[in-house]
Amino acid sequence: MNNLLVLPLLLPLCTAVILLFLKQYLVIQRWVSTVSVLMNIAIAGIIVMQVRSAGIHVLHIGGWMPPYGIVFVADMLSALLVLTTSVVSAFCLFFAFGTIGVERERYYFYPLFQFLLVGIYGSFLTGDLFNLFVCFEVMLISSYALIVLGGTRRQLRETLKYMLINILSSSLFVAAVAYLYGVVGTLNMADLSLKVAEAGQSGVLNVIALLFMIVFALKAGLFLFFWLPGSYSAPPSAVAALFAALLTKVGIYALIRTFTLIFHSNPEVTHSWLMGMAIATMILGAIGTVAYHDIRQIINYNVVVSVGLIIMGLAVSSEEGLEGAVFYLMHDMLAKALLFLLGGLIIQVAGTADLRQMGGMIRRYPLMGAMVFITALAIAGIPPFSGFAGKLLLIQAGLREGYFGLTAVALGSSLIVLYSLIRIFMQAFWGEEKPLQEQSPMLNRKLIMPSVGLSLLVIGMGLGSEAVYNLVADAGSTLILPMQYVDAVLKE
């Protein structure tokens, strides 16, 4: 069954290559893309069940044993993120069918979508730092093309900014990998965990750890998020939803994996920096959510706040905190995709992104209004929705470990996030209809169904939080006891 680990990468890769030759056949492209994402959901579900029943799965590519060969590893954290990515990408794809536009479809939207998934899946499953860099680059190159696809002036401007930031972070990534290899002589993550512990995480290794922290913080939007609001406002809603749900989460995953498996021996240095960055991210993100009347900017800064909240669990570094980080990470992938799809629908029917020019939409779009309200409650962590259990674990971990200031910031930012999203609901859906939207057509059912599906998942994840927690607890156990990962990879 270990051979299954390569399928989440191989399937979208083969799909992307096939789609390159079907440029003029848009209906076939849609069907092929649909079959591919649905198959990946099934494969990811099987991987989760296998990891749950048999423990960590390891695949040695080419028969080379670690630390020399390419290795793919699926522990419960990786498996859950692969499954959540598969679900989110499917709903974003279905939304794109009715919104992305024929011109973008003809200019390789679907192959780029699949190549992006290759990079994301590879980042979650690789057990080697250099291959993590390679997968990051596959993901980033695809994201460059997806942001600029359409060629508007705003897209071109934001793509340049986005590219420059990521080229800088990728250069730092290569430097950090080179320095680390020069010091310990390996890049296999499991082997690195042993070698760094043996060398003693001090001096130059602490400097390298902080360099990795800067790299992944840039990619995750942790503190260094100045590029994010503009970049995520430029592309169409389907692409923005995909980015908000998945791209920053790859950076978060890299931070969690690196600082629980490799650089976990000296938390007084590394985790203190993570805590400070998490606090600053939540505060600045919360300010951003209430500083704008533009829906796109409000929801973009909601992404920033959630990044800080998830890293709070890593900074606290208790088992409960890590469980909370994993649970909330999965919730946030679903909820942010839903939020961005709904934001795109609101802008489409209102004819503007300015809240001050909206009102009265509940009369014509009651289902959409109900979903916006549910999403607001879920993201704020109100029971019984999906955000409650993860946020409760994070708050409990902060209090039990004595991080009262950090916990207060997390609670305060959550209240501000709730206010910002309720403001969208109140200003867009209550009051009198504005002239811009009076002539807008009724929404096609095909456009609203992806949001309905994600809403049901957000509700279901909350109501079934006990079952989800059983899986999350496995992930937390591996993170707090990294020798489980090391033994699984190096035992042969």
C-alpha cells in the first residue's frame, strides 16, 4: 500500500500533461479535471485510513534507502492535509467552471491548476528538505501563471510583487538548505532530526533555524505578510480561494514540520520568535480586517489572522497546542475556501466590492446570506461549527502552559474577526437594495453549489468533531514525539 503515496502527485501530473494537448476541447478538459480531483479524494481517503490502521507509511523511490534516496512519508498530519487539499481543490475547480471564463480556460487554466496540486501534494508528502524546495517551486511557478492569467493591469502589478517576494524567499531557502547540509551532511528530515540533536542545536544551527523560519514565514504570511492582501485580490475568485485555502497552508505545514521534527531541541530561541511573530500577525491582521470597506481586503486579512492563530499552537508546543493547530488548520482550509467563494459571489451580484454600496441582498439571495453567516460563526470559533474544537484546544493549551498574553491576543483577534465578517453580512444583506444590484441576474445554481458543499462540510466537521479529533490526536502524537517519524523512515 506504500505505493499509494506517489499517486496524489502522479495523478495530477499526468492529468496536467494530458490537458496540455486538449487546449481547444474545453468540455473534455472539464471532465478530465473533474475525474482527476475526485480520484484524488478517494486516494487521499484510503491513505488516511491506512495510516490510521497501520501507522506511518514510507515509500523509498528507486529502492535507495534513507538518508540517500528520495523518500515520501505519510504520517497522519500529511495524510489529513492531502485529504483536505483534495476536497478543497475539487470545490474550487467546480466553482471555476462557471466563473473563470473561456479565455482563461483556453490558456491552460486547467493544466496550471493540476501542476499547482502536484507541488502542494509533494510538499506535504516529501521526507527530504531539497525535495521540499523542488515541490515549493513547482507550486510557485504554477501560482505565478494563475495570478497573471487574464492579463489585467492589476494582475500584472501584483504578479510582479508576488514573484519578487517568492524569488527572494526561494533564494534564502536554497542558502538555508546549503548551510544545513554543510553543517550536518544530510537533508533527509528524519536523519536531520538525529544529526541536529547529536550536534546540539546551538550557535550556527540556531542561525540556520532562524533562516528557515524567515523563509517559511514569508511563504505562510506569518508577520511578513505585506505581499498577501494585494496578491490575493488580483486573480479571479476561484483562484483566490485556492490560494487562500492552500498556499499559505503549505508554508504553515513547513514551519510545523521543521520546528517539531528538525529544530525542536532549543525552543527557548526558535519558539520565542514564533510566538512573537504569531502575536504580531494576529494583531496586525485583526487591524486590517476592520480598516477596509473592500470585501476582498477584509477576507484577505482574515487569512493573515488565521495564520497567526495556527502558529500559536506551534509556539506553545504542547501536545494539546499541536492538536489544536492541526485541527484548526484543516478547518481553515475549508472555511477560507468557502469565504473566498462567497466573497466572489457577493461581488458578482452586487457589481462592486465596496460594502458601502451594498444592501438588501437577503431578499434575493437568502441561501447565500445564510452561508455567509455560518462562515462567520465558523471562522470565529462559535459552536457547533468546525472552528470551535480547534480554537478551544488552542486556547486551553495557551492557558495551561501559562501563555496568558498570547491567549488574550488570540481571543481578542477572534472577536475582531467575528465583527469584520458580521459587518459583511449586515452591510451586504440587510437594509435597502442599492441601484447597482437591482438589475443583477439571479445566481446560477451551478455557481452556488460549491459553496453549499463547503458549508455542509464546515457544519459536518463541527458536529463530527469527536471523530475528526481522533485523527488529529494521532497527528499531534507524532508531532510531539518525533522519534515515531524518525523510526518509521530510518528503520530499514
